[in-house]
Amino acid sequence: MYPLNLLHHQQEIFPLFGEQLEGNPYIFDFSSGNPKTLEFDTTDFDHFQEIVFSELQASGHQWGIGRYLEERSTVLLNYPQMIGEGRIYHAGLDIVVPEGFALHAPMAGRVSHVGKEEEVGSYGGYVVLEHQTASDLFYSLYGHLNSSHLVKEGDTIEAGQVIGSTGAYSDSGGWFTHTHLQIITELAKSDGRMFQGYITADDLKVIEELFPSPYPFFRY
């Protein structure tokens, strides 16, 4: 089972952004424990973008990380359905970079889904890759991409191949410019949860069966 299958088969992982990332990341705190998140207006892209990237610039880092399984109820206040369902835990890893950064497939696979969600607060442009090892099948999702897609469903993808680039405005679903990387199991897919980027406290109890850690799949 992922990620142990990657270790067992000594799977090489290609850096998601190739050689574009310089130095170490700035670690953002998007949790409800950070009072700065009260300043976020997630319905105003320019405002949201300015706050996040001003913080990144002030840190002296070129790029940043938004953490896996972080509780983000304050950031999600403009999305009452998610709050009402208790889906306030971030199921992926956010890599915060400017618009237009190219994404490379970390591992060979097949393009399972390509599209664009139109709602504010959604993934915007996205690509989902299907990966098969000798012992397991799993999926990797990349959200908030430029919707002028470079790949199509059914394409065979080699590790390191460019699969898209970071988007903005409607292509990022209204979120600040970044890529959301999430690992999805066959169980989560069969349960119709392929495109759930936030989960509940109950889901945390079975997280490895649904959306295991994306950290082993990310290199820089």
C-alpha cells in the first residue's frame, strides 16, 4: 500500500517543479489558530493573492508550503457547506509558487482525469494521474492549474514529463496561486471522493485508507 510500495520498489520520484524551486520552503500557517487568516477574503483573488505573497516575500523565501492535514476552519468561512459538513482538514499539500510554474509528473502513469471546476473555492484547472506499481494502484491529483491543458485523459505519462502549469483567477478556483497535491486511494475513488480536498475529523481516523500523506511523493 502507498507509500510503503514506493519504498519497497525503490521508486524514484521526479521533482514536481523540476529545477524551478530555489532553497527551502517557507512554511505557511493557514490554521484557524493563526489570527492572520481572519484577514483573508477568499472571494477576492487579488486581495487573497497579495496577502499570501507579501508574507512569502517578507520571509525571504522563493516558495512556500501549506501543510497536509492542517485544520483550516477560518480560511473556509466563506464556504458554509464545508463548514457544515465538518470538512475543515486539508487533505493535500499546497506548494505556493507564482503563476506559470511548470509541473512535472513525479512518476510515470496514465492521465485519469482532466478538467476545470468553475466554482470559486474549487480546484479550478486540475489533472489526475493514475499510477501502478507492482503491488498497488493509486492516484495523484494536481489542482489550481492553468486550464489550457497540456495533456488529455488516457494519455500515457513518463516521469518528469510536463503535465501543466500553475494557474490564477478562475484557473486557480479563486485561491492564491499554488498547486494542491493530493494522493487518492482506490477506496476513496470508488466512494466518489476523488475531488474532496478537505475532510472531516472522522476521516482522520482512516486517512491512510483514503488520502495518505503526499509528502513521500514530493521532491524539490
